[in-house]
Amino acid sequence: MMCNTRLSLSLGLSSTPPHQNNKGKLSTNDDNQELTLCLSTSSEFTNNYDNNRINPQLLGGVNSSVSSFSNTSSVKRERDASSFEEEVENLETKRVLLISPKGLVDHNDDDEEDVHDYGTRKKLRLTKEQSDVLEDSFKEHTTLNSKQKRDLARRLSLRPRQVEVWFQNRRARTKLKQTEVDCEILRKRYEDLKDENRRLNKEIQELKSLKKSQPFRVQLSAATLSMCPSCERTYGGAAHAATDNSTKISFSIGDQKPHFYGIPSQIH
DNA sequence: AGACCCCACCCGTTTACCTCA
DNA sequence: GATGAGGTAAACGGGTGGGGT
């Protein structure tokens, strides 16, 4: 099997390719890849670059190796070829460069359509037709099995991995939208409860003042009071005693306006 | 049982590309 | 027209869990 992976190593400064997420490890997914250790100097990198063998995306990492990769800031990395060459000229001749699979050697067939002249990964923009088909498929099922993925990829002239990634991103978008909807519902519910709380507190204050003005007629604590939402008046704990069959309260969670049946007319 | 591998998925992030001020 | 900011979507790497061996 052709070696698709090379690890280039020389002495000196170190940098991490940008697509390694600044987190380090060089990993390979392909069992057929092998790691080759070789020494490299600036001039070799320049030559490789000119020979279209190094991914400028990686070179961006080289460009900013000293300044950018020491922290996690998402500063846009300069990928301009000329500035890279200037940087390379300025770099010391010996440095450690870890280059991941796409960086040094030939791309496999699948990847070739996605690279620019200088070897950068060209960002695919799906056509309207491709997006429509994927959307339709997503409506049917939000996940794909291997066969569905392969079929869809073949149908759209995409790689299965691209279809897989599209579905992952699509699920993420759906989830994000749903989260936003949920947030809005919760916000509304919170506002409603706040209003309800404000109204009940106001009633408590009114009752307290009523108790003060009519101490012998109103001897009920606020906790034992109930309220008829239809008329917005309160009445006492006798209703809860329910010794009188004519006094019944119908109330359930979610009711906007609970109704009170058979409440003695005198409390109104 | 548990160690290992593979696979699919999620999550956070990076990056290419687009739009708009 | 050039440019930078911000948004969007494709792509990536790492982590995780389930299933098979």
C-alpha cells in the first residue's frame, strides 16, 4: 500500500499543524498509512511547497508557529504563499515540524478534487440539488446506516464521509434551533410565572390590609385563602373543608382559569 | 469478565466562503 | 472597488458508548 502519511521531523522549534486543533497528537485513521521519519530544512519545505506537496493550510501553521500556536486563540492564520516564504526564510534552518497525512505526500483520489493548486483543501459548497436531496433524506431519517450513506453519496457524487459530515452538521443545526425554541418557551413561562407571582403578592397585601380594617370578619391566613380567577376574588378555607357537597373546586395544572363550582354566593 | 477494536455519533473548533456595511 | 466584520456551513479531531470478538 502506498504510504500516505509522513512524519517530518527536524531539530529546533516545534509547531503543530492547525488542523490538529492545537491539541497535539498526530493520529492516523487509516491502517494502511505508515509513518516515515525524515529530516527537513527550510529549503526542503520551500521546495516541497513549490512542488505542491505541502498543504499551505499546514504552512499557515508554520507561519504562525511561534506566535499563534502557543495559545488557543482563533486568530486567522495567514496562508498567503509569499508571506509563508518570507517566514520560512526567517525561520531557523532546523526546526521540528509535524506534518499530518495530507501535508507532504500525494493525496488519494478522493481528496484530489478538494485541493487547490497549492494543495489547500478546497471548501466544497454543495449545489442546490445536492442540498435538496440531502434535506429530503434528512426529513425521512436523521441518521444514516452505511448502505444509505453509500447510496446517497453515489447518487450525489460525494464521498460517504461528506454525506456523514453533512448529516452530523445538520443534526447539530436542528438541535441548536430546538434549543432556541425551548429557551423561548421557558422565557415566556418565566414571564408568566413572574406576573402571577406579582399578582398574588398584591392580593396578599390587599388581604392583609382588609384584615386590619375588619379584624373580626377576616381571620384567615393567606395560606388558607383561595381565589376565584373568574372574578379575581378570594374566599376562605371553608371551601376546602368540603363538608358541603355544594362546594367543589375544579382545578388542574395548565388551566388558565380554574373554575369553582357551587361556591356560596355570599363569598362573592 | 474485561480487554480490545471498530463504528457511529456528538461536541467543540477551525476554516473557506459569502454577504454586507 | 477594496476591505474588514460577521455569519454560515463544510470539515476536522477528540471523546464516548455500543456491539462484536
